[in-house]
Amino acid sequence: MNIPGYRPRLSVAASAIHPLLKSLYVMAALVEARDAYTGGHLWRVSQFSQLLAMDMGLPASEVARISLGGFLHDLGKIGVPDAVLNKPGPLDEHEFEVMRTHPEVGQRLLTGHPLAPLVLPVVLMHHETPDGRGYPQGLRGEAIPVEARIVGVTDAFDAMTSTRPYRSAMPIATALDIIAEYLGSQFDRECGERLIALGERGALEHIVGHSEPHIPLQHCAGCGPIIVVKHSQPSGSLVYCRACGGEHRVERDGKEMRLIFTGRLGNAAALEPDMDDFLLEELLEETETLLDVAA
């Protein structure tokens, strides 16, 4: 699987693709729901990766695989304890070692899934780096599949341009400057240069700071983490912080949106994680349109 030029072979009937794809998206979305500060991270990495793959001129079926892999890349974080995943500060050496297990945990979770070959290289190898200092295999250069190189740089870009418990989001230009500094060592040179060019053209701005199309990130007025607002939630809807349980009312005015803290807390039912059906169907349609399912 770490051989350059690896391409998956599937033995899946076309009629089975939709429910199998849906199961992958739902798995990933429920993992993301555990982390109060990364709402929309999977969607953003998926979209950045799709743009970058298209800019590199890859075939539509490859673009679909890379977009799907971007959404699933952190699947293995389901095995990371909450104390590590949601730590309000940098990880110590032991905690980082725990976090480093997530690519291999993700690989094991996908074992036996009929569509696993589409995304396994990304899930397992998105933290490999050109200089061989990445993990889990310490691969170098082109021994890292192109899809993993793409998601590796877009994952880092989104982490830098997103607010975390221990720092605020960086401006796009600052994040791109950091990527430029580490081209050829931490980041694949071609992927990084193309992402920088996309950023300089303003092609990433509609994704940065959003949890899905046209939905800017909202934050809890009480404790700060992200509260994801869905397309299906009109003005007056109630949404809840998954960190403190604080209840907020959605206020929409045209394209503008804000949250008003009500001072109340949500009950257990209100705090249950769920998948945004609108986003799920949009992702499925997009992937199925691009994906060549021929064996």
C-alpha cells in the first residue's frame, strides 16, 4: 500500500456504493463530535484536498478518493482518550505518543470495510513527511502516496487557520508562510507550492473558518469551543455547546449569523452527537458524481 502508484481495486456493486459511503462519512462525523474545538475540520480538510487534487490535474476518480480520504483521515482518533484529545494545551511527550497511534487505529477500524482501499493510504499515512521524520512508518519522499501528501499539507493548513484551546487561528498568509518554510521537509514541495498558490489567489477563503458551505464557525459564549450550526437550523433554533452544554439561540440576518447565549444548559438528548443530513447528502452526491467505481 505504500508503493508509489498504488491504486485501489474494488469488488463492490454500484448499487451498494451509496450506503457504504454513507457509513464511512457517519463514522468520521461521530468521531469529530468528540472534539469540541474541531467542528468542521473534516469538511474543511476534505474541501482543501479536493481543490488541491483538482489543481494538480488528477483524474476525477482520484479527486473523489482524496476528498473522501480527507474527511476520514482522523478516523483513528476514536481510540484517543478524551483527556488527550481535548487537552486545553500542548501535549506532553507521553500524550503525543498516544496521539500518534491514531493512523494505525484508523487502519484497523477500516479492516474489512468494502470501500477501505479507497481511503487507507490517507488514513494511515497522512502524518508521513518527505524528510522521513513522520509517522507511523517513517516513509520518505515519493514513497508516500500522493493522496497522503495532499492531505498531510491540507490537514496542517487547517490546524493552523483554526482556533484551538491554546491559541487563536492564524491568518491565511501566516499559515502559508509556515508551509513555504518547511517545503521538502515537513510538506511535499509540489503540494505545498500549489496550496500556497491557491491561497494567494483567494481560492481557500470560502472554506477557512467555515463548518460547511456558507456556514461560518460559531463559538460558545460561555467557554469558547466551536458550536456547529446546520443549514436546517433557521433563525430561532437552539444549539448547544458540546463542552459546557450551554444553550444558544441562532439568529440569522441574510448571510449574517450569530449565536445568543440563553443562560440555560441542554439536557442529555440535546447534547447527543448527530450528523448533519444536509451536509451528508451533499458529500455523498459530490463523491458519487466523481467516483469511478469500476473494479
